[in-house]
Amino acid sequence: MMADLQNIIAGLLIVIGAAFTLVASVGLLRLPDIYTRTHAASKAGTLGSGVALIALAVLTDDAATVSRALAGVVFFLLTAPISAHLLARAAYAAGYEMWEGSVHDDMKSAPPPLEE
């Protein structure tokens, strides 16, 4: 009975994670500029990967695998937003234009990046 419940929960989590990953990939294809694309990839992609790793943690009986899966979730949550921010800032510094439908440019008033 417990194994059946674990399988159902893990299956639902995998489907949810796959749906968020699909949303992230559609966002990469459909969104208009690099800034909105990095937003889609970092938010939905991180959530999809994290939910799939949680499904792994639910399904397995090995404590080492559970701890690695949960460490992977924490790693994704800590690194994906930072890397997306740095990629977007580097794209702005390189001169990539924002979409013409953008309402506000917060980086216009930011200090310029350090030059070496």
C-alpha cells in the first residue's frame, strides 16, 4: 500500500516537473528578448528540475540518494537566479536591446559595470 502511494506521488511530481520544464522551453522559444527568456528559463526551469528531484527523493529508499536529490534542489534554488541575473546584466552591458514593448528600463540608472 505504501509503495503504491509513493509511486502515485512520484508520478504526479514528475508530471508537474515536466510541465514546468515544458513551460520553460516554450518561453525560450516564444518570448521576445534575451531578458524575458532568461527569466523563463531560470524560474520555470528551476522549479521543474526541483520538482523532478523531489520525485526522486520520494521514490527512492536510499538515504544517500534522498540527500543528494535534496542537495540538488537547494543547489538549483541558490544558483539559477544568480546566474540568470548575471547573464542578463552581461547582455545589457554588451548592448542587447530590450523588446520595444518593455515598459521600464531599471538598468538605465544603474552604475556602469567595472572596466578592466
